[in-house]
Amino acid sequence: MRKRDHHVVTNAASLLICGLLAGVVVAAAAFPAVAMSGLAAKAGAETFDKLPSELTVKRAPQISYLYASDGKTPLAAMYDENRRDIPLKDVPMIMQKAIIAAEDHNFFQHNGVDAKGIARAFVNNQAGASQQGASTITMQYVRQAIAYSATKPADVVAATEDTSARKLKEMRYAMRIDKELGKNEILERYLNIAPFGNGAYGIFAASQVYFGKAPKDLKLEEAAMLAGMVKAPSAFDPTTAGGRPQALDRRNYVLDNMVQIGAITKEQAEVAKKTELTVVGKRAPNGCVATNKAHWGFFCDYFYRWWIQQETFGATPYDRERRLKTGGYSIITSLDVATQQAAKDNVEQQLKTGRKEALMLAAVEPGTGRVRALATNRNYKLDDPNKPQNGKASNPAKKGARGTYPNTTNPLMTGGGDIHGYQAGSTFKIFTMVAALEKGLPLSHTIKAPNQFKSKYPVEFNSPAACPGTSNYCPKNANPAMAGPRNMWDGFGFSVNTYFVALEQEVGAQNAVDAAKRLGIQFRSSNDADLAKKADLWGAFTLGVSATTPLDVANAYATLAADGNYCEPIPVQEIRDQEGNKLDVANPRCHQAVKTEVARAAIDAARCPVGDNSSTSRCGGVRTAGAVRGIVGKPVAGKTGTTEGDKTATLVATTKQLAVAGIMADPDYAQTPESMDYNKANMAVSRTLRDALKGKPSINFTPPGSKSSAGDERSIPDVKCQSLDTAKSRIQGAGFEVEVSDSKVDSSCPPGTAAGTSPDGRTTKGGLVVIEVSNGKKSTGGGPRPPGPGRRPN
């Protein structure tokens, strides 16, 4: 018989069987448990030809995989169902033959409906023998496809309920798709959609879950066992004591059937039956609590929160989550394995997991915003309420509550939810400096910084922050040696509070806050957000009293290191959908936040605190973290920060390639009375930066131009040994502001006369010149007084 004639006869026979036996035979043969009712008969021959034949199929849910930045190292998996579609060519022939032997001997002969099988099952079941079904592989695929394409729970139930009407519809669809798709396409779809138990759907997931290998590597006995499980995955579960014997019996049944259809020899079957099966039975890890390495969970959580905010993946957070867990994406994240490991190792060296204090690090790449590492001395996991490990909350207001150490899933490094961040202290001074540079003030801009500065900013009357008996904000320096004429270089390097509050007052606090916003600082707490709206009155802003996160601080300094090019922090490098298309949502999102020259000038001053300087820098002799340059071994800029009572300790350090910020704080108790050890923060950050850049070239920062560093400089008149009145007159006449120092210095000039000026030589037009007063004693040649040994950086 010609092939065409065979199909004609087969189709005719199928239609006849379906029409005549639809009501009775289908119910008895395909669903032996269903009574043969009048309703079943009604769905018989007179309605079969009117049933729909067009099947709309949605792709079944697919697992999404996350990788580290190398594109190879697995990071995590996200799924509702553990499934990954693969082409039939990646399924070995032995597996294809096994599933046919187990489920549908005549798969390649029938047209989607096995008429002989239906008749045989009917006769068998009516005779009272063991019950048989007659669903072909094609019909089983149709059933699964309808369920996955359903948009309502009721439709899912209808797709799987035991009714003859549903069976008839399956037959109609099966015949249509057999004609349209062809056998190989149907077999491929079936192997990718079939459930195998233990959360595994499709042959790819099943091979991984039960044998820890790809389908192409399956052996005969393994393929037979998997094929046998499809009929009843729970009953034939080889990972349970009760299910393993049944799974092996079923495997042997499949092997015998493979002999029957000529797929293997009887000898091969017997060898396979005697082969001991080693079953892994390990469910695929799912979500951020099951990352490839435990300390990657915080980064994974950051990625997840980022994804949920991307409108590209749906209109609502729910839609976006469903896309992530069903869309089959391949996601190369920005996590750099070496940088992440360096961050975690250095955090643990300074502060072991288990302490209530947290040392939190974030690393960002300048020019792209890609987040390369997030690390802290915490385990990313929920504390077990039945066997709690976490210590008691350090906040006395939370009596009886558990703290977040050593286990937490809170976004400590990135913020989110009720995590608003921590005060980063003097690292915020850079925003005032940026605002001043944007106003045209150069780095050489000099202010006589007193030990305590009476500002115009209002605070509560007679509060600790006010000058006694006033409502004026009156900040102090951490050390009396900080007082004196300061410019932006040494004011930043020495972290002089009174210089920066005075500078903030000069340029407007609102402009400093605006600079912070443009550089990525978020005001997450409602109190900070309210203050930011009326920022012209926020005098303490420059001292870092606003809550922030290590990620925000790192990215702000990274923006300046990238010549003012702000890039939104992003946890991905590449995202491809299940068809392999690259999505633009993973591209860096950058814009020029501040002018290049302003950024370069700010970085030039920021080299001072960390022991570095350029050809234009005039940092002075005191650096708050002067050892950083030697540890990192490359050009570096940054800033320390401590807060009142040392409740937090911060260091941010950036090169052209990487910015790292670390904050040490008690996340459970912002107002802790305990002091944080700034040396631990400094060491963790600087060593992380060093280790992450091993083997990478040194790239120098570009120094600023003369206008932004020195400004319009003019010569200062030489007034040495002149009377104070004469000296003031001459200096004012040259276009400078003049102040007379309150203290006297050793000088050979007559007592009470001008010993010289600070600065001397040249300074910015209109800048401040301080006249130093002689005490009449010969100069000893001493320089500025260094800080005492007990002074802390801020």
C-alpha cells in the first residue's frame, strides 16, 4: 500500500472509531474509571466533526538561569516549574525510543489517534482484565498544552478532568496537529512538557534532577527509568523508599517494551536491568536562598529587586516576577567572581559573621554602573523560627525580638523595603565641593575655618547642635588642629567640618543636596526626603547625617571617577530571551550628571584623604586614611566618614576601574551607643580594592585645569613686618578678603606686626588671605600642627 493510501485509510478508520465509539468506547477505554453515562454518549459521533481542531499553544513555563559576569559560572536559577526546552537533536535516540516504548508503540504509524489502541483497550477493559488506556503521545501533549495555555483556573481543570467530552476534543486536536507538525516536532514538544516528578518538567530538567547530567549523556537504563516515570511520577519516584522498587519494575517494563519495538536487543535489556542505578534526586535550586555560593544571595536579591522594577517585563510587579520565573531567560549578571570573593574574604577578616555589627561593602564599575560585588558578615537566609540562630535585637525598644544576625534576607548594602541605610558621615562633603565647583569656586578657595562655626542654619533653640543660647547650627571640628585657613584640598583631606559647613552656606545647601541627587544619593527615609525638599535650611547635610547605602556612596564616587558620567547601578551585563534575542534592558543607562572638569576637580581633592595626589594637588600634611594609596597600589581617590559617637564608620575608595564603599553599623539599632571601628572599614575596603585589581593596569586620573584648581590667581602683596593696618589695606587693595589671625606665630618681625600671610605668594582673586601676627620670637621653622594621636577621621 502506498504511504498516501495508508494515511487515507488510517484517517478514515480513526474518524469512524471516534464517531461510533466516542460516547461509550472512549469512556470505557480511555477512562475506565468513568461510568458510561448519557452525557458521554451525547458527545459521540453526531458532535465529533463539529469539535474545534485549531489548538492555540502557549509555551510552557521555562526556568531562567543567572550566571556571573564571565557568562559561565552559575549563580542561581529562578522558576515556577523546572523546565528548559531543548531541541530533539539534543535528546539521545535511546531516550526517544524509550518514551515511545513506554507510552505509544505505534507513535510513528498512527495519525495522532491510535484507533487500534482504542479498540484493544475497550475489549480488554470490558473483559475485566487489567485496565488499559489509549492516549497517544500526541494526545498527552495536547492535554498538557491546553492546560498550560489556559488563562483561568477553571480551564485548567477542564483540560485535565476525566470526561469523554474532553477526550474527544483531545482526539480532534491530536489529529490536526499530527498533520501540521509532524512526528519529530510532536515528540520534541512532548519530551519538553512531560512531568517527571520532584519538580522536574521536561527531559532536560529530569536528567539534571535524577542523574545530574545533560540528556545527551543518559545511559540506556537511565533513559528507561525516566521514560517509565511519566505515567505516574509520584508512584514511580526512585528517590523514596516506597517508590524505588516500583520505579525499577517500571524501568524493566520499559526495557521489555523497547525489545518489542526493536529498539534494543534482549541481551541489552538484561544487562540494563542488572545495572545498579545511582539516582541523585536533587531538586534544582530555586531563588536567591539557593545561590551557587551562599554569600552571593545578597547580590541575587539585588538583581531580583531590580528586575521587579523593570517595566520591560510587565505592567505590574506580579507580571514581572512571572516573566522571570517562566520566561526561560539566560541572564549574565554583573557579579565578578574575584571581586565578590575578595569583598567577602576581607569583610570576614575584619568582622566575622555572627557579630551584631555589620560591615557592608558594595563595588561598582565607573562608566557602566555595573555592580561587581555585594558582601557583608551575614548569611543570606531566613532564620528558622523553630531552631532560631539569630541573636536578640540590639535595639532595647524591640524587647524579645530577634536581630538580623547571623541570618537575614534584608537588602543591607542596597536598601529597599524598610532598609533606608546608614549615616555615611564626611563622605557627603564631596557633594558640597561639587556644588562649589559648579558655582565657579576653585579648589584653592580658602576659608578660615574656626574650631566651631556659627552658621546661619536654624536648629532647635539651645539644642546640642546649637551655639549656647541660640538657634544657630554650630558644628565643631574633631580636632583643634583642624582650625585655620583651609582650601578644598586640605579641607577635604583633613576633613574639616567647619570649612565645609561654611562652604555649604556660601554655595547654598540646596545646591549640595541637588548635587547628591544627581550623583545617585536616594533619600529613602521620609524624614530625609522632607529635609531634601527644603534643603536650603539643611546645614548638617554636608556632614553626612542622611541615611544612605554602600551602593549609593560607591556609585556616587564612581560617577566622579568616570568624569561625571552617571550610570544607574545595574546588576546585569546581558539578558537573552528563550529565542536567544539580546534585550536592551541590560545595557548601561548613563548620562552626564556633572561637567567633566567639575568631576576631575572633585576627584583631585578626593585623592588627598586616601594618601594620593596629582601634580596639581595641594593636600597638606594630614590625611584621614593616608594608608589607602599604599595598600591599593594604584591611583585612588576617596573619603572616610564617621558620625556622632562613631555610630557608623565609612570608607569609599575609587580608581578609574572600580569604586568600593564600606559602612560599618548596627543595622538593627541606628542609634547604638557602641562605637564602630573605622580601621576595620578602612582595611576591608582598601584591601578589597587591592585584591580586585590584581593584575590590572594602573590608570591615572586626569588632573583638572588651572581654572578649576587655582582659579583666577593673583599675587598677594608682601606685607612681612608691616603694621597690621597697613598690611590689611594693601591686601584689600589687591582685591582679596582679609582676616587677621587670632593667634600669634614665631617670627623675627616686631611683636604685633604682620609675620606673613596664609596663603602666601598667590591665591584666587577675591579669595581669603589671613594675616599671621608675629610674637617677636625667631621662627623655629615649624609647620602646621598635626592632629593628636587620639583624633579620629570623619
